[in-house]
Amino acid sequence: MTFPSWSLTRPLLMAILEDRLSDQFVAQLVWERLGYRPSSAVDGLWRAGPQTPSDWGEAFPEAPQVIAVRPASVRLTRSIPKPYKQLLKEQLHFTGYRIGELYPRRTRRATVVNWLLASLALEGKPLLEEGALPPLLEAPADPVQGHPGDPPVG
């Protein structure tokens, strides 16, 4: 498997914000950029690899569900360098969710997108305007629960 598996494009990031991709898929985008790799066992777990920053690998030897697990989401937020905290607004013109749309899953998705944008900026790479997309899902009927198979948000 080649990493990262998906190029970061405007349509992909917008699909995350629009809740059209599973939480697991979104987490995997972060994991592979943090150096986590699938376990050689058939357990489906991702584990910290040699490229995983030591603070992440020590706190989360197994890749954390960055949307479902609050401490992982907080760490992701704190790891965005200050100059890049507004990239979501600046590059995607995302003004946030409306009051009735504010759920932990959604705000954590916004955090992931901002972190992904910051990772591109730190690498000196541009946000691509187009590229391959995985099959998109319908937005979940219950945004608190998410898509079938999404881990419960804590």
C-alpha cells in the first residue's frame, strides 16, 4: 500500500466537511500522514511507525480515532501551528457550521480538515483543485451517530 493513499484536493476536503465520507476514512487520512501503518496482523489496527512523531506514538501507539476520541482531536488541534489555524477559512472559505449543525463529530471534522491543510502548507504543497475521490456517502440522517460503522463519539 502506498502512502498517502489519497491526494488532498478541494473536493475531498469539502466532502469531509459535508459529512460524505466515513469517520474511519477521515481518520485514515490523518493516520497515514502521521506515519501510522497498518499492522501486519489481520486485526485491522494501525500502529505507530518510525515516521510517527514521538509525542503521537507515545500517547497513541495504536492510531486513534481522531473524530471519535476527544483527546486525539484535542492533540490534533494543538498540533496545528498558529500561522495555519485559519486555513479552513482562508483556503476553503468555510465559515463554520450553523448552530443547529454543531455536533462534536462535525466540529472534529473541521479540525481534521484544518490539520490536513496545515500539513500541506508545512510541506510547501498546494491544495489541488481536482483529483480522485472515493465513493461518496449520503450525509448521515443522524449527524450525532454518523455513518454505519463509525465509532461512537466520546
